[in-house]
Amino acid sequence: MAPYIKICCIASGTEARRAIEAGADGIGLVSWMPSGPGVIGDEIIRTIAAEVAGRADTFLLTSRTTADAILEQLDDCRPSAVQLVDRVAPGTHAAIRARMPTVRIVQVLHVNGPDSVDEARDLAGRVDMILLDSGKPDLATKELGGTGRTHDWEISRRIVAAADCPVLLAGGLNAGNVADGLAKVASHGVDVCSGVRRAGALDPTRLEAFVAAARGAVISS
């Protein structure tokens, strides 16, 4: 089965169309973050999400952590999925599910050690998908994605085996290592930002190379 490919940090309708034409299954639209690349305004996110609806999944990346704040943003932006890049307040996943049952809930888990396996196992029953990234949410200025760093793929593989839901691998991926990452982690798919960009813009050559490498990966269970 071909891996799911999500291209993140999409900044415009042109970039969204380019990613989809290259083979992306989903695109990531980054709202306000304390650090990292790709941030665009909610009005732009709403416009892009409407433009590509039905052609690819649209992921709203949000750093908000309470149900009311997240739901307010979802009402405004209207994506098909919400990607929660930080730990959220208790009950938040259930509140989103109850209010917006058609919006897929994706929880980012920053892989910083073996404890991440137990955290993923707990999350799996509350979300539709887990995305493994390499941020550092405990820093004074939080890193919640777009770091360009890989993490320990052995722990990621253990998470995939333990979590009863699809898992996407992110963090420092590019055309040169994505096939290796998929082979080692056996994730449902991959997510990339900096690995397909050059000078801040989506680069067609890097994008096409990444998609080709991901599609050609051999994934073992």
C-alpha cells in the first residue's frame, strides 16, 4: 500500500496546487506558532482550504490547547483535519469530536524518549492519527515543528507497533532519507516541510524527488 504523503507549510493556493499535482494526499496549513517556518494567517488558511476541498486533505496546524479556542479556529478555517502540535487540555479531543465529528483529529507527538511509546498508546484511542515529530515543547520558546531534525526512528517504530491508529513520520525528512525512514519505522505515511523547500519556497524539484522516493519505499510490517 502506498504511503500517505502530507506536504506541510503550504503558503499559497499556488503551492497547494503544486503539491497536489505532484502527488500529495494532504497539505498542512500552519497558523500562529511560537517558532518555526510556514506561518500564514487564518484568512489565507480558510481560502486555501476552500480552494482545494475534495482534491486533498487540508490540515490546520494549531498551537492552541483548549477546546473552545481550537473549535473557534476550526469554525473560521474549515479544514478537513486539525493537527494539534502541542499537548492539549484534558477533554479537548472529545470536545472536538463531539462538536465536529467529520473533522479528523491528528495529535503531534514529539519523540523525545521511550516514554513517548506509552503516550502514543494512550492517545491512540482519542485521535484519528498520530504524527511523530522532533520538536521540543518544553523549551521557554516552544519548538512545535518545522525543526528540520530527525529523531530516534527506533522509538518511532515501537510507537507504530503500539498505537492502534495510523501514524505519520515527520522531522528532518527529505528525498535522501524518506525511503529509509519509511522502511525503518513502517509508518502509515510521512509529512515534510523544510525538505521540499528552498529559500522558504516550495521547490518543484525537491518536491517531485521527495514524492518519488516516498512512493518507491519498501515498508515492512
